[in-house]
Amino acid sequence: MNRPESMPSPSPLSRGGLAPALALALLLAGGAGAAHAFCGFYVAKADTHLYNRASQVVLVRDGDRTVMTMANDFRGEPKEFAMVIPVPVLLQRGQIHVADKALIDHLDAWSAPRLVEYFDPDPCPRPLPRPSMFKSEALPAPAAGMAAPAERARSLGVKIEASYTVGEYDILILSALQSDGLETWLRENGYQVPAGASRVLGSYIKQGLHFFVAKVNLEQRSRLGFGYLRPLQVAYESPRFMLPIRLGMVNAAGPQELFLYTLTRRGRVETTNYRTVELPTGEEVPLFVKDEFGTFYKAMFDRQVKREEMRTVFLEYAWDMGSCDPCAADPLSPQELRGLGVFWLDGGEGVWPASPPASPAAPGRPSRRRRPGGSFSPAGGADGVFLTRLHLRYDSPHFPEDLAFQETGDRDSFQGRYVLRHAWKGGATCEAAAEYRRELRRRWDREARDVAELTGWTLDDVRRRMTLEAGVAARGPAADEPWWQRLWNQR
């Protein structure tokens, strides 16, 4: 299987308001399908680092139980960091945790849209035994000082239900009777809530939600020695499976990026109040894209957002974590998955495991093995965990409602995957070689047209870059193309 089938910032509520990391007020709401054999050799990925300020949320969901991990992209003074999140339950101290950002980075790398490459074989080779693509080789083992006096809070209709210090964060759990009082309390305690937030806060109060409020404890941060803000995690039970994004859009300067990774047992997660659409995938692209994959992917995503009028949630990846094909990163160990909140592994019900060991595989765990083509098959541990990666660009006019989700039974594998095919350069003269060369010209032309269509780049520019990068003059229009098709740069 060495040839593919041919196929056609978040912004804060202000410097002291909601953390830019969350440009969303997150609501902590409350038989295997066919696996497509892709193979190929992974060469590049389009991870979240392509976007300067992007929110990342990991949602582990099974039944009514949810564990949410929220990565902070805050880049100011720690004393100015603040987070306000609607929550469906009164969280106890044990339901709040501080996670390792490396876990989210690893999940991002594993699921990122990827570029793979193939090399065309000799079109007229001598008959030889075909080597197996699946010969395996082993991998190495892989508070105080924060709350206003209770009397003042009560006078504003705000009740401080609980106060905790967790890692470098001071956390309050609030309830409120009316939005004006809550807004006043937030302002008096250093949360610079913008105009317009009261209406959104009021809608959450009417739903009976509470509020998770976090600030950085500078003394604790200094004692712990972390140079960055670690992700916050919460575990809770609620029948509501949703993610509010409206509060974070109140004063946003423009559209925001959100990457959502869900880990479930049954299958894909989809939005129920917005369309969930698969990104274009499987397209063959010119060789110059290898050095510009990030630029290509951003242009392609921009184009899809525009076509869908920015009213769509895009699926970038869906796969059971027991395998990958091709792998864009080393597999996550069971300990890493438990660190993200996957509480059902090995039949365990606990949520917060001990910190993962430094090595990718824990002692006593079977090692994982990678196939030469990049496909990964574990020797146990990650089966039964299905990853869905969703990506959306949103603002208030186009996403007026909070995101609502459902877990489906769809276990079909999907990935944003783009293909490089290196031409065979031998000098054989058999009839098959002659036909291969004729088809090669047509293939190059299809690649140019597909990339122009995906990205919005001009067809002439794509063809010019193909010629310059690959040094192949034949990458112009196919010989059998009608002359008039080139006249107005038609695609």
C-alpha cells in the first residue's frame, strides 16, 4: 500500500478580565467502524502553533461525567490574569486540578492535519516479491486575599459558595441572584468586565448556573517555580454536554479560534446546533507544499470558513486512539490519557491519577510498535478511547448560541490528510512508462487546479511555484488541454 487512490484570539474581557487563553466562558456542561488504510509517510503537520492566539479545550465525556481541561494562552502579567466560567454544579476542592500543558501539546500533535508523501514506483519493473508494509519494529518505551467581604457580596446578591487554592490559582465558586450585582462584584474585585457582559451573565444566572472564578496566586506561583500558567481541569457530573462561548465574545476584537478535543468511548462528537463538516481531505498537492505546509493549511482553512460563511464547526480528526495511520506523533500512553481525565481506562473510576512518568511508556506496560509506513498499532492500553478534534472560527454574529454536543456511534476514521507524490524519474521505455509520463502531466495539472481551488491562490501562481520549486517545466497545462481553457485562467 505505497500509493494512494487518486481522488479529485481570543481576547480578554480587558487586561484584567477574562483570560485570553479562554476567549470563551466555558460551560462545564453538563462495534468499531471501518478504518481507512491510508499508509504513506508522515512528513509535516498543521498544529495549533499556526495560530498566534488559539483556545484549546479537552473534553472527556462518558455518560453524565465530564472532565474538562482548559489551556491558557495568557501572555500578560500573571497578576492581570482572571477567568470567569459558568459551571452547572458547586465544585468541591477535589474536583479542581492543575494539569501539564505537555499533555495537550501531545494530543494536538497526534491529531493535527498532516502531510504525507509517496514515491511512484517504476512503471515497468521486474517481477519481485512485494515486501510487507506491515513488518513491525519496536519503538523505545515511550482564598485568602481574593474574595471581598461576605457582607458586601451578599449586599450585591452574590454568594461565595467556596474558596480554594489549587496550584498557582486562587479559585472562588460563586452564585448570584442578578447580573448587575455579579458584574459590580467582579469589577470591585479586579475583573474588568466590559459593557454588554451583564446580559450574557444574566442568561446564565437564569439557567441556575454557578461561576468558577480564578486568579493567579503570585506567592504560590513563585514558590512552585513555573514560568507559565498551567491548564486548569475540572471534573463534574451533569446531563448538559455543551460549551458556552458567548461571554468570551462580548468585547472580542475579531473572530477567534477554538480547538476542541473530545475523548469518548463510543465514537465521534458533533455539534447539535451548528453543522459539523469534514474538512477537504486526501487531495494531492504539489511538491512545493512540503516546505509551506503551514501556509497552505491556513489558506485552505480560511477558504473553507469563508465558503461556509463562518457558521460551521469543522472536523479535523476522528480516530480510535488504539491506532493511527500515518502517525503524526508518538502515541499517548495510558498514563497521559488518564492525566487528561480518561477515567475509565483499566476499569478505573478515579479521575486524577498520579503525574505521568517521564518516559512515554510506564513500567510494566506493553510497548507500542510502529509500522514502517507510519501506522501505529498498540499492544494494549489506548483501545476504547475515541478522539474527535473540532476546529472553529467564531464571533458573536455567526455563533449567537453556545455550542451543544452529542456523542454519536460513528467510529469511522477521518483525518485532514494531504498527499505529496514524487514522480518516478527512471529512463525505462516500456509502454507502461510512456502511459505513465502522459498521465503525469495530467496529474500535475490536477494538483495545480486542486490547490488553487482549496486555497484561493491563483492558478498561474501555483503553476509558477510548481515549476520553480520542482524544476519541472512539464508542470504547465496538460498537452491535451483546450487552448481556450487557459485564456481567462479558468479552474
